[in-house]
Amino acid sequence: MLEPFKAYVKRRMEEGCLNVVVLFDEIKEQGYAGKTTMLRYFMSPLRPTVISQATERYVTPPGKQAQVVWGLFKTKWNNTYKRLYAFVMVLGYSRMLYVGLLKMSGSIH
């Protein structure tokens, strides 16, 4: 049932389309009468294997590095909206987290 569509599916996978649902919809429009299970089974050994992790942990010696973020938020405070600033720091070695909050006077709209 899938045989007439295998070359098309392989070509689309080489182009980078690895989504079974997308390819199923495409070959269904071309006359494929099977189900996604058969397509998924065919595509499985053709998928590229993951060689590296999606993220890699960046490790530094103690006291060497930290990441800092400064953010502004709007929050309702005593029935008025106020600016709330947050300082966030994560140490590179221990991953210890520090969060400091500061509320500014005056209301915002």
C-alpha cells in the first residue's frame, strides 16, 4: 500500500521533513489509503540519529562565572499597577540562584 509513495517520502525526509503527520497528509492527497502507523514504521529506520544533546551544560570553576538577568514586570499592588524589578543571578559552578525584587514607587498604566 505504501510502496508507490516510498520514494516521495524518502525525498521529503532528505529535504528535512521528518514529521509523520505532515507527510501523511501529503501522500494522502496523492492517493495513499493507508494509516499513519504504516508510514511511521517505514520512516523510523530512516530518521537521523541524534549525535549530540540538545543542550550542553557550561561548567566553570567555583567563583569564575555567573549569569545575570534584570527584568521589569507590571503587577497589581494595592489595587494599582506598579513596576516590579527583578534581579536574578545563577552561579556557573553550583547553580545557586539568587533573586532580588525591587518595587518602584508610583503607579503605571
